[in-house]
Amino acid sequence: MQPSLGAAVVGSGPNGLAAAVTLARAGIPVTLFEAMESLGGGARTLSHVTLGVVHDVCSAIHPMALATGFFREFELTRRMNFVVPDASYAHPLDGTAGSTAAVAYRDIERTASELGRDGAAYARLYKPLLERLDGVLDVALGGPVLRWPSDLLAAAAFGVRTLEQGTPLWDLRFREEHAPALVTGVAAHSIGRLPALTHAGVAFVLGALGHASGWPVPVGGSQAITDALAADLLMHGGRIELGRRIAHLDELAGFEVKLFDTSARGLVEIAGDALPSGYRKRLMGFRYGNAAAKLDLVLDGPIPWRDARVEQAPTVHLGGTRAEIVAAEAEVARGRHAARPYVLVAQPAGCDPGRNPGGVHAVTTYTHVPSGSTADVTETVLSQLERFAPGVRDRVSAVRMTTAAELGRENRNYVGGDFSAGQVSLRQLVARPVLGSEPWRTPTKGVYLCSSSTAPGPGVHGLAGWYAAKSALRREYGLDVPSLAFGG
């Protein structure tokens, strides 16, 4: 009988790399297969707009890189450099001059002091979450939803704030526009109709991180995270094959364990009849959400924000008031393109000036569109930028537009341009992709799904891969989870 080749991991996004690193650290021979010619999936940095100028392919700013379980165990900050700005994110509003934006600083008292009459209410909203942040992260990111939380008080504080969305209690909390817009800009990260419980959960987790560990910028770009993971994998005996698309499970016949950093639908395409028919049906019923269209810009100077404080924040949420963003997201949910959509802007040059040539500002933006959209949103995005930063058009020297349909073709996990690899809904957080205590494990022996299509969902955190690998180590090898510490 042919000896086992160990474990195969298909896909090199943060989850695939986290799974591969965990298995290799336990002494399992690991081969990582990546269809593209470079590692990282959405955590890559490329020069694809102007030669010599780099942009992040998808994820650019990383709220979860310093605070979540896998990266803390992996001691990521000992392997690469981050800059953590005082301002985590900003949200401009309309106005002719002066302080027209809301800014979320790591210092919540400073944040509250700039929110006028709503400052105290904003601080009361987040302080209980900050006081029990580890428990909040366990509730949101600790694995399957249907389990007993480690910190009941944290779960209660998180639950009450989440359930408040869309109720009269929320409407009574704030009296002005800045504070609710600041919360809503974060909630809209997950793409979908607002208000909603799932998007509120996103707002409070990411918002709390913004006031705790901050929203860090990786020096050199997101590729630095990928490179740190890949280096550890190779150091512990792992192998990497680039440009190798796995189309059928038979190609991995020599491996006793296979982990797939693919979409739920992608696993069905590869595994086919090797999966039981009932399980295949559930995976094919897994729903994908609406999408993102991406516009990368090269500017010959910083974005000239009307409110100069916005330049301090590497992440900026555009779209106006809470009501305007709610209306824009509702348009997308109806399958339409919003005239004044939500736009997320990443402007890392202020934190990482050495990333690109002097005077060059590489800016990444995306906006929300219906799934599979082929619309060119260049003018729409530039109009929203010009709305809050008059004169920005005059600083643009190059652009690269990527439609939602193109985004889905470039990364097959992003079905229709859905970079969450599955709709972020209440049903699909409880059962992601199926209901169970180990949703990464399939009914087929040795086959695991470890992508954002599984719990705990999207984000650059590596948790789905880590959880899947831990499950495989216990069930397939009877091994304990290894240390991931730097130098180990």
C-alpha cells in the first residue's frame, strides 16, 4: 500500500495557511496547493495599477490581526511590523468647513469628546464591551454559535447591544448624526440590508477592537501577513505548489487528510460524489451575498479631505448619514446600484510612507453592488470621494477598476464578487455552512472545509483554518494542538 503523503491544504488564503501551519507544527507532512501564481488569496499585495506602486488586492487594514486567537498564538507581531494609528477609522459627513467628520480613536474618551451631545452615550455603548473584550471575541469568533459562552456578562453586553438595532431604543440613544454614522459605517462592512443583528454584531466587534488594540496597518502591505505564515510553514517542513489548481478529489488520492480553503460550492465542485448527497445539497443551498466592486487609485498627494482629521485614519467610511447608508444598502439588496453608495477607503500611506515611492499615495476603495455586477463604478466612487474631499480628482494619476464579476473570477471563493464567501446572515452564522459542533468537518472521512464559508465567518483572522486543523488533528491523528509560538 502506498504510504500516506500526509495532509493536503487547497487554497492559500489566511485560513488555508493557518491550517497548514497548525498541521505542520504538529509534525504532519503538509502540501499546500494554490491555483494562482502567488500566495495569499485576499491577503496579497501587488503592483497591478502602476509599475512600482503596490496596492492590497482585497484586505488592507486588519482589525483582527492583533487581538484574535490564532494570530495571538502565532505571535504575528514578532514576525512582522504593524503601525497602529491613534485614529482607527473616520466617517465624513457633509459640511462646508471645519469638523464635519466623526473619528474613532483608540482612546474612547477622546472619541467621545469630539461627538458633541452624543459623546457620553457613545462611550456607554462601547465601554462594557471593552471591559470584557476577550469574552466578546469568544462570543463572536470562538467557533460555532450554538455553544456556551466563556463569559456570560460579556455575552449579555454584546447581545443587548446587538438586539437593540432597529428598535426604538437605538433611535433614542443618539440625538445627532455623527455617532450613529460612525457605528453604521462599521456595520456596513459585511454588506447587507441594515439594520440587522449580524451587521450590528460586526459593528460592535470591529468597533470595540478599534478602541482597544486598534486597526493596524501591516508595513509593506497585507502580503507581509501571508509571507510570515508561509515562512513558518516552510520552516516546519511544509511544501507549497503554486499555479496548481485542484479540480477533483482524485488528484489528492495519496493524502489521508484534505482541507479546503474554498467556498462551500467550490468544495462540492471538487469533491462531488465523495460527499454524501444530503451534505452536498446543504452546501449547494448555502447562500452567497451581494458583492463588492473595487477601484484602486494612484494619487500624486494625499486625499484632500474637507475635515483634515480624516487623513489620520487609514480606513474611511463614505456614504453620509446612517439613514443614507441604510437606504444605499437597501438598494443593493434589491439588486440595484445605489446612486450614492457606501464606499470604504483604505489610505495606508500616512502610516506606511515607505511602502511606495515618495509623494505617491496608493488608495484602495470598494463599494457595494449586486452579486455578479459588471458595472463600472469609477465615476460613482470618485463622486463620493469628491463629495467629502473636493479636488481629489485632480490628484488621481491612474486607476484600476475591478467589477464584482471580475473579482469573482480572480478569486473563486468570492462567488459573484462576495468577498465574505457566503452571505453574512443570522441563519448562516448559526449554520456556517451547516449546523454542528464542528462545522469544518464533513461527513467524508478526512475531508474538511476551512474557509470563510465556515465558522466564524469572514475576516483576516485565520480562525476557520485553525479550528479545522485542530479538529483534524484530534479526529484523524489523535494529536494535541501544537504550540504556534515564534521560534517554536
